[in-house]
Amino acid sequence: MSILSKTRLGAIRPLPWWTGYSLSLVFPLTVLGFLASGPHRPLVALLWTLPMLLLLLAEYFGPAETRVVPEPVPASLFDALLYLLSVLQLLNLFALGRMVSQLGWSGMAEVGASLADLLVVRTMVSADFVSAGICPAHELIHRRSAGQRHLGRLLLATLGYDHFYLAHKLGHHARLGSADDPSTAFRGESFEAFYRRGLRQQWRIAWSARRGAVLAGMAFELGWLGVYTMLFGPLAMLVLLHQARGAIRTLESVNYFQHYGLAEDSGPGRVLAWRNDSAVSLFMFLALTRHADHHRRPGVSFWALRPAAEGPQMPYGYMVMALWVQRRNESFRTWAERQLDLRRGGVEPRLPKADTASGAIRTAFPGSGKRDRRNGAGRMPAG
């Protein structure tokens, strides 16, 4: 019996590491389950946030990943993942409207339950719009196929951000690190100042480049909001706008920390983006973490991007970094400025020592002053 068991166990092979990209489906599927099963009782609604919390913890404590998907793996698998995420995003848009339209407001119990549902919507949906909407859209608008680019535009337009497809390629990629780049934060620039400047510059770039396309996108966005309001009511439309705004702010916070202080006049040895090797972020956000290579080879599919070999390194994955930038921006800037000063002075910031037993690297949560453990290349924030 033991020989048979060993034989069976020996035949079990672990899944290839790149199947981790299926992690990108966890968040949109969770959100779809929450929205499709609502409205909920307050406690049930709050329990739906557990998968998001687990993903956040997995990112914070999880390992680094620097491998590249081998060429024999068929690209169709990753294209199928893109299409599946796009379908889930569209389903979640309609599921959001359906659930909000069914919230009750006739008594204290119903009001409390409805507010709990809306609190969970605020916590999860805008983040899901980034992972299942904006990240696939970003990948698709760089593709050569017109159909794929149109699908990327559709995903952006449903969030009121159609002009991004023009501003991103004609502004950010073409003017990387310059004063005209809407997606590079300059040293000392706060997130709020960067966010306002970036929105203005994106509109100017898109409008001056292809006014007709911008007008067509705006017409679609207004028509979409009108249809959404007719189907689900004005409250659902307002909730959608609020979640879309949250998704756009999260996207811009990613732009903020990916390029902070890396302007074209930042001195010799300039790099294109900060490094981030978080495995969870790599899988959840479709290799957006390999951003420097994306700028070098913007037409390359996400699964073929390579990790950066140089440049300042982020201490956390993308979810924690976005929270840090938006909630404790002064702390982030203090830490980032110190890293850039050390690099400019020719001193590479030293990594914290790894735990000899587990290989985990000890880092500090933003602004806490406490030391926690996380596998990956982290550094000790000074802020």
C-alpha cells in the first residue's frame, strides 16, 4: 500500500510557475460573487472582503518572482486570460448596477444592510476595476490587432477614461520623463499635485492629437452613463462614477510610484522605472511590475516581459505601494527621496538582512516603525 501511495504521489507534478497568472481571476470572481448574490446582511457583506485581505497579506509577505515564461508556452493561453478578464469586468459593471438598484431604504435594518453593502463596494470594486478592467485595457491598447485595441478602449470608456489610450501612448511613452509627460512624478511632487497635473496634461495631449476620437469617446461615455441610469437608476450611476474615480486614482498612484523622481534630467545612469519583483503583483496586474521592460519594448505581450536588472527597488507589492502613496504620501516621499539621493551619490541602498532560517527579508510597514517579514527584495523605509 505504501509503495502504491508513493508511486501515485511521485506521478504528481507541480503546476508550472507561470500558471500563477490565474491569480488575476481571484479578485474579479470574488467581486462578481459578491455583487451577484447581493443585497446581503451586514455581516455577510463584510465577510466578502476576506479574499481581498488575504491577497493583500499574500502580496505583503509573499515571495519575489523574476523568471520569464518560456517561449514554448502558447500565447493563446494568455490571450484567453485577457478575454476572460474583460468579460468578467463587463459582467461586474452590470452586476454592480443590479445590486445597487435592489438596495432597500425603507427601515433602519434595510438602511444598515444597504450601507454595509455600499461600504464593501467602496472597498473592493474600484480595486477590481483596476485589476480586471484597466490592466487588461492597458495591455490591449498596445496590441497590433485593431479588434484588441477596440476592446481595450471599450474597457477604458466604461470607466470614463477613453482618452487614456491616446494620452498614454502619445504622452507617457513618447515623452517619458519630460515636463510634458503626464505620468512621471517629479521629485518633491505630492500625489495630489501629480494627479491634478496628470489629468490636465492627458486631456490636452489627447485633444490636440485626435480631437475627433476624443469627442467620439466622450459621446460613448455619456451614452453609456445614460443607458446605465435607465437600467439601474441614478444611485447606481453615482456609485459607478465613484468607483471609476477610485480606479483612476489607483491607476495614477501606480504611475506615480513607478516613475517617481526618474525625470529625463535625473542624472547619469538614469533608469526608466522603479523595480518591483513581487510575485503576487506580477500575477494580479499582468506583469505591470515589469514596467521598465514595457517601456523598452511596448509591443511585447505582458507574459514575455523581463524583470529589470537595475534601478531603485520598491519595498512592497503594488497594492501596498498604492495605499502608501495615497494615504501616507509624505512618508513615501521621504523614503523615496533618500533612495534616489543614495543612488545619485553612487551608493546603492542596502537591503535588509534576510532571516537565516527562512530567507525572508525584514522590512517595515509604511510609517509604522515596526519590522515585519516578507519574502522579496524589500528595503527599510526611512519615513
